[in-house]
Amino acid sequence: MRQVLDTLKQTGFVDTYRMVQDRLDRPMQLGYSCAGTVLETGQGVDDIRPGMRVAAAGARYASHAEIVAVPRNLVVPVPEGVETQWAAFATVGAVALQGIHQADTVPGSRIAVIGLGLVGQITLHLLRAYGYDALGIDPNPAMVALADSAGLVAYPRAAADLSRVLSRRWGGAGADAVLITAATTSSDPVEFAGRLARDRATVVVVGDVHVVPPRASYYGKELTTRYARSYGPGRYDPRFEEGGQPYPEGYVPWTERRNLAEVLRLLATGALDFTDLKPRVFPIEEAADAYEALKASDTGRSVALLLRYPGTAQLAPPPAPPTGPRTWTVPSSTLRIAAIGAGNFATKMLFPQLKRESGVEFSWVASGRGLSAAHQGRRWGFRTIAENTETGLASGDADCVMVLSRHDSHGRYAAQVLRGGAALYCEKPLGLTEAELEDLADAWLASGAPAMAGFNRRFAPAMRVLRAALPAGAPLQINYRVFAGRLPPGHWYFDPLQGGRLLGEVCHFIDAVGFLIPGRPVDVRATGVDVRDPGTAQSVTLQLTYDDASTASIVYGGLTPSGAPKELLEVATDGLAARIDDFRSLTVWNGGRPATTKYRGAPKGHAAQMRALVRLVRNRTVDEESAREADFASALWSSLVACRAAQAVTADRAVEAAPSTPALARALGCPVPGTAGATAVPRPSSGSSSAATI
């Protein structure tokens, strides 16, 4: 609700309504625990081979689908002797096992499990396998009966004087640990856990319950409350799950991957047996009936369900590798546009604008999420849902390909597009490293194809008017202040693979000042206000100098509160001053009374940019007004300066902006230097992480 209200203030009712409808209309991937046979493996995967049976974990990965793509650290081999249907429960077993680990007890300890749904039932099975003195509690007699039928100890919550009954069973002692595996808004599980626990015991919250510990029991017994996070260490860490980076075993011996493997090991040895869960098996064609079976009814409900697929699905054969670079040709009639990625930004800001252009059709779309690609493909009328980027590019069915994926793939995909014979539109950043920019520049020079970067502020009406008003040849002083706002902790910008906010967003503002200044950048100084790591810095201050004596300062605040106006750009030069206020207005002081132009909806140039893209690809040229906006060489300049700014943050020095590699130098019209690497220009260290611009 807070996000909706913030959007309402910034963009108005219509755009907010569209955003909400889009979010509600978007399908969700279901499932997070599966098992099957490997069809194909990626690079660097050496312990998993095609044909092996594996168990897989992870929402958005181990989904209910015939074919899934799962990161290596969320996949483990299934041992011989373990049926695939029981291996499919491994992820749920890892959740239960992580709860046991968080209890930090030893075999023989007295453990109470409150809540006997699927996680609770498996928790009791695991505790018995490890030799704990465990018992379960549930308000549903059917769940208690299921545990009893497996030879486990279980009690109904409604049993008279239950806490005294359990105490007598343990010879008057309390539980060494209580694991809460229930899902309820009631406070009873937490309160009852406090009564069952012994002095200084541990209460582990595994399920989704209302946690308001009563002071009398929790303080009186000095209880420790812990949470068990999903499948174990590594969960929600993109470096571990998606990046495949291992944890040092000496510090993190039990990762989510090892938890998965341990559940399968216990199944293989016979210490764990899931047949007692009595799961109902449904063919995938009856999936709707399976979900109905999960609902409570007069006859009870199923605690465990399995969806079975026919096992006949196969991957399409890979496309034949190209024999060489393809040559780009001007489209003859209809302009075919393809897309790599179809996330929120593309569907909100770009696709709607392109839909309004006559003679444009969407050819194919590829995405890291098959469900997302299929949904957006149908929604926007793409003819084909490509299995992957390589398949789409190999089809040759596109005059222009838009790279709209995550930042770490931009440079690679953009170069592939150009070498594949298509025109390019690439969202910012063009690359996260100078090596990526060099490869992209080389591909652009060799292809002869049109290319455009997603630096939309160049096309904003206020920027166009301001640039036209600037006196020719006069050096500029520019100050660009950005209140970008604090990101939520789980935002993908915090993934180290994505380059951080400096490379991913500050490049926008580097490009905006470069668009206004005719000169070429000479050097850049940058300070990370909160940290000196460009990948994690949330707030940075940049000072840029240009060869025409112009200067620019960019103050990017990534920790500001919501509600603050985002952008303020001010320009001072000979006989003129100007200010763009959040793209809602432009005020120019030019000797007489100030002239203010207001812009409805604070347009930042997306619509004009898409129109220019269509003209550029269709005609190979744009009108004179759009020539500088569409200039790809200047976009490469901006991207290179962003990379040098990241170096400057680390070095705490000014860094030269000139290209140091041959293709970039040719693309930017600079002499090719004799040696690679940027030159650091020493400056006195402030000894502080604060920065001031005057």
C-alpha cells in the first residue's frame, strides 16, 4: 500500500492504476520442491550430468512445470534406491531440518513440535531418525492420527490438561526445545511453547505464526527464541543461489544444499520413510483437483500431494551456430522488434509506446523466466516465445532486438545482437566492465547496424529545450542532484553481479550532463559517501571535467526518504542560468524575466525515444533534432565514464576518462593509446566519507 501511495504521488492516478492492474494480472509460478531427470547442464557444473536424477529447490526455479531451470546450488543428486516421488519432498524436508539445526540440541533431547502439517510431520520423522525424544501437537485430530499411524508420538491440542500430561511423560521435565511448525494468526502456539519449555530452553519459529511471547514464561524461564529461515544458510542470498559461490565449510557447514542432500541420504539409508505421509498423487492434468484437496473439508484434507508429469518433455535442439557475422539490412516494410527480457520497466514504459507506432510488430521475446515470457508475449502480441536468447537470435526474425534483461547480461547480449545482424536497443548500462564495452564497440563498428542506448533523459522535452537555449561555445557549470531513495534490503541492485547503483543508475545522470555539454570528458572524481565499494555504495558524489572547460557535479543520494523530489538539474553559463525541476518544469533566466515551462506528467523522454528508435532502424537516420539524442558513440562515452567513476571510488582519486582500448577509441573518435589501463590523477585525501560540492 505504501508503494501504491508513493507511485500515486509521483505519477498520478492513471499510471498507478495501470501499474496495479498489471501486477494483479501477472501469473505466479507455483511450487518450490521437485525431482526429475537432468536434460542439460550449464557451464561450470561438473557434479551433475544429463540423465542423472536430482532433487531441486527454490521458488521460481523448482516450479510445477515439465521442464525447469535451476541454479546448481539448489540441485542435489538422488541416491540409488530412493524413488523420485520421495525425492520430490527433499525441499520440504530441508525446511524441517533447518528448524532442528536452529534448536541446537543433541540426540536424546526432549523436543516438542507444535503444528503437524507437512513440515511438522517430516520434522517428527527426522527427529525420530536422529534419536530424539520427540512428540507432536496439533489441533486437527486427522493430523494427530496420521502421525500415530506412522508410529510417532502425537497429541491433540484440545486434550485436557495437555501441558501436565506432556510433563508427566518426560518425568516432570520440560522440553529442551520447542519447534513451531504451524501456520496460524493465533498466538496460542507461541504461548503454549512457553509453557512446555524447560528453563533456558529454545523456541524455534519455523512456520508463519503470530509471535508475541508472553513475558511471564519467556522472561521467567529466560527462553531463547530463534527463527529458521527456509531451507537453510544460502537462502535468499543471490551470490550463493544464483551465482553459485560456495560458503566456507569451516564457518557454514550446513548450507541449504547440504540440508537437501542430508534428507536424501536419510531416505537412502532407510532411516527416513515418507510412505507414512500417505501422499495423494495427481497427474498434472488434474492439478486443479490437487489444490482443491489441500482445502479443509468435513472429510479432512490431504497433508501431502504429488503432481506427476508424463516425463516425455524434451528440450528443443540448439540452433545451429552462425557461420559468421550477419549483415544488417534496412527493413523493407514492417519493422520486426524482438525483446530479451520483459520486466516491469519494459512493459510499463517501452512496449506501450512501441505499440502506438504504425508498421511495427513484435516478433519474439525471451526471458529468464519462461512464465513471464509467455505471459508478456501473449499480452503484447509477440509472435513467438523463444526458448532462450540464442534461439531467438538464430531465427533471424527481427530487425531490431531490445536488450531489457538484468544488468550483468547487457554487454554480452548487446554484442550478440549486433553480430547477429540486427539493430540494437540496449537499456542502461551498456556494460559493467570496460572489457564488455570494448567488445560491444567492436561489434558495433563491424556490424554497421543502428544502435541506441536506453538513456531516455536525452529525449525529455525539458532537456531538448534547455540544450537549444544554451549559448554555443560557452563552458557550462552543471549541478545534478538526485534523491534516489532507499532501496528495500532484498532489491536486486544489492546483488554484486549486477554492478550496484553507480554503474546501474548513476550512468543515467552522467549521460544527461554529457548530453548538454559539447566537450569530451577529461576525468572524473567520485566518492562513495557511505562506503568505498562502488558495487555496494548507495550514495555517491561525482565531479566531472570536460575539454571545453565545462564541469559537472552529480550528487546521488541513495539513502533519502520517500516523498522527496527526485531530480534537480541546474546549469550556469555565460548570460544564462536554468533549472529543470523533476522534469515537471524548466525555468530559464536569460537577462529578462525568468521563463518557466511546465510539463504535464513529468515526461522523461521514453515516448520520444521509442519514436526515434523506430525512425532510426527504419530509415538508418533520424531527424536533425534527434541526431544527438540517438548518438550511440556518446552513449558509449557515458558508459565508459561510469566505469571510470567506479575506479575512482575505489582509488579515492580522479581517473582519466579517455578510452584505453582500440575499439572504444575508434568508436569514440579518440587516438588509440599505447598502453591499456586508466591513469589515476592524485588528489589529497579528505580522510572522510562525506563529500561537498560548491
